[in-house]
Amino acid sequence: MRHRKAGVKLGRTSSHRKAMFRNMVTSLFKYERIRTTNPKAKALRGWADHLITLAKRGDLHARRQALAIVREKNVVHKLFEEAPERYGKIKGGYTRIIKLGHRPGDAAPVSMIELVNAKDITPKKKTKQDESLSEEVKAAATEAAEKSADSAAETTPEDESGTLAEKEVEAAPEAETKSEPELEVKKEAE
């Protein structure tokens, strides 16, 4: 069983894999799109998202963490300059994978991974189900607001009818009636 073994090995040692992804992520930020195989592109997404998150943070520690992965200073500088304004409003989904077909030599599935602009991301269209849910939520919220307003009106100091005291008196007999059957059961048990 392959439990708790995240990530793909891609037939490489860990050092080779790490070096390969560092080179690929550097090229991705340098040229904004690269062509590679599907499994490599899917694995590269995590590296790119992590670096963009660091760039959005923008502090010195984040810059040093990014420099530990990307060895070209000018690429890191470009990333930290562009990322906050380019991806400031979105949380995740900074890359797009487009499948291109199969490579002629070995028939490996090839895709292109590219950086997405925040302008390109369109907000989700509301479906009829979403609209009906939002209407139900609004109706429930207005009902809750009306109930809280009614209960607030009952407990105002201007109201001298003693609604709170009446409620306590009404609640007390209920408590007594509940306890009487319990006493009878205890007496019968003795």
C-alpha cells in the first residue's frame, strides 16, 4: 500500500527531481509558459503556487525562501514585483495546464503550463440553484432579524408589563410538573 506517500517520483532520485523542478519553475517564471509532460506539469503547479504565495507576502524572509528555490535573482525580483498586483485578489489557481497531445518520439502526453493573469479569471456564474439558495438564505436572515427585533422589543425597559417576570413564572410551574412524576417514580421504587 502506498499510504502517506504524496507526490510523484517520475522515475528520478529525490535530488534529481528537486533540481528538475527548481529549473522548471525558474523557466516558468522567466518565460511565463513552458511545454512539458502532463505529470511534470501537474507536479510543477504546487511549486509555482508556493512561490507566488511567497511573492504575495513580499517580506524579506519570503524573498530569501524564494531565492533558496529559484537561483536566478532577476527572476525572483520580477516575481516579487509582479505577483502582488497580478495575483493580489485571488487565492490559488495561479497556473493553467493546457493539454497539447502526444509527443512524436515516445507518445508521452504533453501539455503546456502557463501563468494566469488575474484579469483572465472570471467569477463563477450563478446558477439557478445558487440563486434559489441565496434567496432562501436571505429569507431566513430576515426572519431571524425580525425575531430578534421582536424579542428585543419585549425586553426593553420601557415595557413595564413585566414580560420577563411572567415568563419566569410560566416556566416555574412547568418545572414543578416535570419534577412531580419523577418523585412518584421514586416513591414507587421504594
